Amino acid sequence: MLTIAWPWLLVLLPLPLIFWRAQSVNVDGGRLQLPGISQTRQSITTANTRQSRKRYWLMWCLLVLAIARPQWLGNPIELPSKGRDLMVAVDLSGSMQIEDMIVNGKTVDRFTLIQHVVSDFIERRKGDRIGLILFADHAYLQAPLTQDRRSVAQFLKEAQIGLVGKQTAIGEAIALAVKRFDKIDESNRVLILLTDGSNNTGNIEPEQAAQIAANRKVTVYTVGVGADVMERRTLFGRERVNPSMDLDENQLKHIANVTNGRYFRARNSQELDQIYQEIDKLEPVSRDQLSYRPQSDLFYWPLALALLTSLWIALGQLPLFAARRVSPSVVTTPQGKIK
């Protein structure tokens, strides 16, 4: 179905008519007039003016129609009436740039692994509502709970390490998720928290935030990201180090236990994928039946026609084309022919 998003803009259509009517043009004032000739020239000038005004009027109508945003509405599409509500909290602290993960046989940093696996997880969550929280020095809501999986995946793709600081505010991430779930009555209330460190900043301690989450029936699945062993070069050769020394697994296990969730250790993409299999076991919650109508903007069609009309007007002003609209060289008058 064809519709217009801003139909009130169509009131601008008569503006050129009002302007032209308000003009007072004295075509023959102060010029020597000859019987017959002046009348013929005036009629030709009037005809040319009318032709020009028609073209300008057409271009104006097309431009107004373009800014009014014509759209095509498709048939209603029903959204799934059952699904889960999942908030995903991703750590963007500085340690997430440690390259101790393997994706497709290539060594990458921890955040790249999360982007790779979580994006695939979001894509498979048809019918579920997904929200995204990014945290470092503080926690920020990047995307509220929505069924627009493509936008959430895009937000995660555009995120960067250090975007919201260098430290790790785990408590704030949990508290922010609980606050968002408070606005929903019927919900699974699941938070998936991915981090590679321990809480070292923020306005609330993780244990306190976990207790609040348990009281509000929010289940927290915690994921500790990072390899156990990594080789690095030194002046004395290669040495094996533990890149996950800062990971506080006991704290993450405590948060999961208090909220009836589970703790997962993600040393690679296969282990990280285990949590998503666990989420699939959750029973979907029934929701009100909703629908939407896909829409496509069509403003570029009248805009393109307006540009073509402006080209038509511009060509009409050139001498080669304008000469065709000039009065003939011989004019017949009551006294005879005058060249």
C-alpha cells in the first residue's frame, strides 16, 4: 500500500502560485508601443512565461512530494509470540586485547573471539529479545531488549576495546541489567556476562548486585574468557605464561550460584558455545501477539524526476533552445508586415 509519512508537508504545494499572484509585473511600461506588434510580443512573452512556470511548478511539486516521504507498506508480518529475554553484557576493558584466542586457525584477541561467537549466537535467537550492555569503567546500555537482531549484532561489531574505559565494573553491569528487567513483567530474565578480569571499579560490588539480581529473579550466566597458557618471546627465548591471572573465577562462580545460573570457562570458541546450548534449554515465555508492516522509502523517485525537470528547465534557458520560443521575425499588423 502506498502512503506518505509526512502528509502535512503537502500544504507547501500552493506556495509558488501565491508568489506568482502576488507579483505585479508591468510588461509594457516605459517602452514605445506599436499597434499590433506590442500585442503580439506580449502574447508570446505571456506564453513563454506560462511554459516556464509550468516546469517550475512541476519541479516544485516533485520536490515537495519527495520531502513528504512516500513509502510502500508491505503486508503485516506477525512476530513470534513466544521467546526469551536475554541481556548480554560484554567486557571492553583493556585486557580484552590480549591475543590468546584461536578463531578459524588464526590467533586473535579475546574481544574478537566474543564478537565472532556472540554475533552467531544473536543471529540464531529468532523469536528472542536481545539486549546489549557494554562495560569497562562503567556499564552502558548499548541496545535495549529488542527482536531486531541485526541492529544488536551491528552494535557489537562497532564496539571497540577501551570505548568505555580500561577497568572492569562487573557489579554495575549486573545492576544495569536488573534495572532493565524490572520494566518487564513476564520474562525469563537472563543475563549472560562475559569478562576476562575481576571487578576493580564501579559504584556497586558484584556480590551486592548478584543478591539484588537473585531477589528480582534474574538468572546470571557468567563466562570467564581467556586461555590458561600462552607462549611469548623474551630475551631468553620463549616462555609459557598464564594470561588469565587477573580472572577472578571464584567471584564469577559465586555470582552464578547466587542467581541460580552457571559459570562457564571460555578458553576457545567451542567452550564459549556451550553456554548457548544451555540457553536453548530455557522454556520460552508467551507474549502478546505483535505484528509489523515492512516499509520501503520511495522518495528517490520524485527526487530523481525533480532533478530531470531542473535539467529540462536549464536546457530551456540556453540560446539554442530558447530561440525556438522567440517571436517570429515577420509580424503581421493592420498596417502591413514589419520585419
